[in-house]
Amino acid sequence: MKKNDTNQILESLKKKGFAIIDNYFTQDFCNKVILEIENKIRDKDFTNNQSQTSGGDTRLYKFENVSYDAKKFSEDQFLLSIADEYIEKKLSTHFVLAGKLEYSEDTKASSGGGWHRDS
């Protein structure tokens, strides 16, 4: 899907629960954010104070406080407008939850190890 395919994006969200918007963010942008997440996971001071780890899943709360790109993502007006239309009310971003899921042959656990966040 392209960015201007708003109706198609909303339809995909309703039918599948997700939508893929081709090339919405550049590969460089995505690689930079992945690197920022990896670095913060290794930063024990940040991880101990800002994350939860369970089931091979590390989640970093309030990531926009340490990443300009996460803040940019949280304030993206097009994505917010899609969310508003999908939920049928005005939404706001409270914080960015970044994370990484690691597969382990020895561990049988799902993302979050049983806990999750909705809406």
C-alpha cells in the first residue's frame, strides 16, 4: 500500500489487524532506530529503569525520551490520523514502547511471556 491509500489502509486494519505501508519510513531511518534500540538494551542503566523483559521479549518504555526518531514516530500526523479514523475518536500518544523479541530454541514463550498492552 502507498501512503495515500487511506481507505485501503483502514480496510486492511479492519480485516487483518495490521496494514503495511510500503516505504513509509526509509531503510536508513529503520536501521538507525534498530541500532538505537539495540544500544539501549545494552545500556544497563536505561534497561534496568525503563524496561521489562519476559519470554525473550525486551520492551523499552518512553523510548521517545532517548530517541529523536521515536519522538518523530510518535508525532507522525498521518499515522495519528489513521489511528483516529480506525478507533473513531481522537487519540494521543502517551509514550513509545520500543522492543526486541529474541528467539531461543530452548525457551517456549510467546512475545511478552503472557503480558501485553492493548490500545
